[in-house]
Amino acid sequence: MSDPCFFGYGSLVNRATHVYGTARRARLRGWRRAWRYTGFRTGPFLTAVPCPESEIDGLVALVPGADWRALDEREMGYDRLPLGPELTVEGLAGAATQIYAVPADAAVDPPKKPPILLSYVDVVIQGYLREFGPEGAARFFATTDNWSAPVLDDRAKPCYPRHQILDDDERALVDAHLARLGVRIVTD
């Protein structure tokens, strides 16, 4: 395989949000996810952060012809970093893979934390449910930090640009995990 790959660990796990049809399930050791604020946008980014004791599930997909432009535009505000042997991909070995992560020096800690979009969380969890089942969705919540910000319930009028429609069971699962974490849901 000569085309490079990316490792998606958030919305890129939901195949309905992109055109990279070659995606395969993968696991990355030594990383966690976190909600991180930057000066690039009002709301938080979901990012990957190094953590030796952790591992996260995701998808690896080819970037045909090494044409990163569209993906780099989608992932604006992130750095693209190379991965090595810490990545295990189902049915694929040795592909040059990169991950998008918000640079640590770009992080800010606003005194009033703007909310995480529920439509964003929904998209991510729908992807995890489809790829890794309920256990994978539970692992997502367990390996994602910084749920201290409120979550804006924008389901009726989604703000996330790649939002998807969830069924009743998917919504109930998201809501149950957020409640278990003690996340405050706001409506405006």
C-alpha cells in the first residue's frame, strides 16, 4: 500500500461524515482523547493527547494520492503528526499513518467554557456504535477527558456541520453516558 493513511478517533469514525471508503478499525496505544479549547474557534476541539497508560479505538483510512488538502481543511486547527508501531490496524500492517491533534501550546483555558455541541458528540458516538458496538461507545467516554464544559443540546437545530440523525436507541445511549459522567446539558 503506497498511499498514506490517517487515524480518526472522533467524527472521522463515523463513515457518513467523509468519503474515505477504505477505512479499517484500529487501536492506538499511548493516547487518549480530550476536549481542548484554543484561540481558533469558540467551542472545544476533540483532540488526541499522548498518555502512556491509555489506548483508543478509531478508524484508519487511505488518503488517495497523498492528497491531504481536503482533510487538512476539514481538520483546520490541528497539527498532523506521524504515528508508528503504537498503531494496530485490522488487516493492514506498515502503512504510513498520521493523526490530527491540537498542539498543546495552542490550548487555552477560558474562564467561562463555551459548550460542547451535542450534535458533535452524537456524530462521534454514532460512529463508535456502528464500528465498535455499545462497548466501543463506552470506551470512547472512558478514554475522553475534560467533560467539565457544559454540553449544548442542539439536536433540534444542529450546529455541527456534519451532524447526523440518530435513532432513539442511539440518543438514549449518548444521554445515559453523559448523565453518568455528570455532564451539565444546557439549551442556550
